[in-house]
Amino acid sequence: MEVGNVECFPLLESILDAIGQGILVVDEELAVIAANRKFKELFDPDTFGPPAVSTLAGTISGIDCAPEIIEHVAAGRALGALCIPVGDTIQEVQGCAVPGTGYLLTFIDVTERARSEQARVENERRVREILDHSPIGVNIVGLDGRRRYSNRKIQEMCGYSVGELVGVKAASHYADPAVRERLMQEMTEKGAVENREVEFVRKDGTPFWVLLSCRPFVYDGEDCVLGWIYEITDRVELERNQIRSREELEIQILELRDREDRMADQAAELESLAIRLSESERRMAELANYDGLTGLPTSRLCMDRLRLATAFAKRQQTLTAVFYVDLDGFKVVNDTYGHDAGDVVLKEAARRMSACFREVDTVARIGGDEFLVVLSGLGFREAVVPLADRLLSCFTERFEFPEGHATVGASIGIAFFNGATDTPDTLVKRADKAMYVAKKSGKNQYAIGED
């Protein structure tokens, strides 16, 4: 240990040198009177000059914060936890006056702690940046109802600046604050609230609708509520307008019918309204994705899934296949036993076919007794053979219905997506063509179409 004009005992010198932090002692004139081994190792002579410099200023001249440290030492003021770079390390410098001697400075290596904190801050910055670019509002609210965090989307939806949101309680965003109380109670009982439609109000009083989910969340050691908010105002307004239009049409039709015998001259208007109502119902039916009889996807939904499957096949270099299925002998059931029996057969056929395939595959009813099966993610073409055999086998058992029983088979056309010139429509057409080949070849069999 380096010592100025003060004699140190060997024991004291050994103790100070064994301490894992740098120690520097200066007298009241800021002359160095003691420095342990750790301090000398920290202040490398090549960087900071000779280790035996007699003054504090000369000893720590290479430190960016040297003037601040010297100012505290000269004034005898305590120096608390000042983090400074020294070489490749970060040192936490603390100091205090030593009555009758001068001033004591300690240097503690906090490099790992500082880097961990820096990494934590950087990770938090990145997370906040990601959340600020999210189309979904994210809120963290304390149990006192005050906000702990909100992303940029929350600010945009509610019409507040960052500073304003800090003082606004979450309940004030609800058109009916009692709704929030019920949601919080539900979250407490069930553990979470998922996708609840809630009416909110903006800063200027404008109402809007959101899809809200929330659950308990611990934030910085505090029990809070984490919420996700997605605005659905346009969708809610569209649904309300559709309902309102339908109700208005129905009311007008009822009024016209009540006065039908006395208002023959309004018959044309009544017919026009009926046509509009029929057209409205037709459009609503077109939006339906599932067949009302069998519960299978409709042609519209099936084609949507086929487009996704073909796009996936192009990206992943996998196979997509389509089965076009037409029931053999179904017309006889309808003609002999009636449509009720035919409906029973269709529902049972849909159940049997669905059991032949994976959950990721799509079995759809595309009209009458015709079905379409979309198979995606196949590894090789031969994989369809056992599937086609299994599908044919499911028709070997006869179909039972109150009026009697019947044997119904299936003709299957198979086509593979070639990934080059195919579109979903051309793929279905090739499978349909192959189905007719199977039917002409004797029915109750399958045929694979050419690419």
C-alpha cells in the first residue's frame, strides 16, 4: 500500500490490500496519504500516469467526473454512489470526510450490475417500441384504478396525450362505469375476461366500441390488471344498421299487409318491399359459412381455405390435394323415400366422411349430394391412396332412416395442386372432371386427374 507521510502498521496494510474495493485516502490539502493494491490495479499507470502521484487531482485526472469528485472532497461533503467509467469497468465511487485525517474514497466494481441494468433498460425500450406500433391497445392499471402503463394505441383511441392519461382513471373510459365493476368481478371469479364487447368514450365524449380482454398481472412487483383493447366501432355500427334496416323493412311490410284490403293501389310498393327483404335475407345467407343441414363448411368457406392451402403449399413446397365426392344412389333415396330420408342420408354421409380425415383437413358440402375435401401438408402423392380407400369404405355400411334403408356409394375425383398454373378454381374443376371419370368407370371408386 502506498503511503504519504503517515506510517502504517503491517497489519493495517495487509487488511486494506485484502479489501475487494479500491481505497484512496487524502489529507485536508488533497495530498494522497494512502492507496491500497486494488486502487493501484484499477488506475493503470499506462492510462492514468504514475501510481505515486502526490495529489488527488493528479491521481484521478483520467476520470471524466474528476472535477465533481475533487469538489466534494475539497468541501468535505459526502459523495454517494457516483457511477463512472474507469478503463473497461464501471466503478461506484463513494466518499466521506474523515475527521482529523482528511477524506476517504472507495471504488466498488459494479460493471456487471451496470451492464445488466443497461440490458434491462434496452429490453424494456424495445418492448415498449413494439407495443407502441401494435394495432391493439395495451393497458396496465393498478388496483386503485390508476394507469401504470399505456401504449400509443390507447392514447390514439381515447384521444389523450401521454401526460393526460397518467391522471385519468380507467373507469372514466367506460360509457357505463358500472360495467367495469362487473368485469373486474368476473375477472376475479374466473381468472380472466376474454373478448368482451364494451362501449367506451373518448376525451371529447364521442362513444366507440372495443373488444376487451383482461387478466391479473404483476407489474414492478405490484398487483395490477393487464388489458388488451381492439376497436370494433365500424363492425358494431354495421351490425346495428343491418338490424335496424331489417326491422324497418319488416314493420313496413306488416303495416302494408294490415291495410292490404283497403290499399290495393299500394300492392306494387308492398311487392317491392318484399323483394328488398328477400334480397337482404339472401345476402345474409351468402355470408353464412356453414351448411344448415350437415354443419359442414359451405362452398364459400371451403374455397377460402383452399386458397390458404395452395398459398401454403407454394411457400412450404408441400402437396395439396382435392377430393371431389359425388354420392352414388342418392337420387333413388329421394325419389323412393322422400326428402326427409335424403336429409338423413346427407347428414350421416357428412359425419362418416368427416371421421375419415384430419382436423386440419376440410370436408365441405358444396351443393346437393356433392362434397369437396381439401387436404394440405401432404408429403407425397401416394398418401391419398389410403385416404381414398378409407373414404370409400365408410359407405359400405347401409344408411338407416325411419322410412327404411338404402345403400349409397361415392365416386371420387382427385386432383393435386401443381403450384405452377393452378388456381383454386382450376384445381376443383380438374377434381370434378376426375370424379366423372370414376363415375363412368362403374361408380363407387376413385380416379386421379392429370395435372
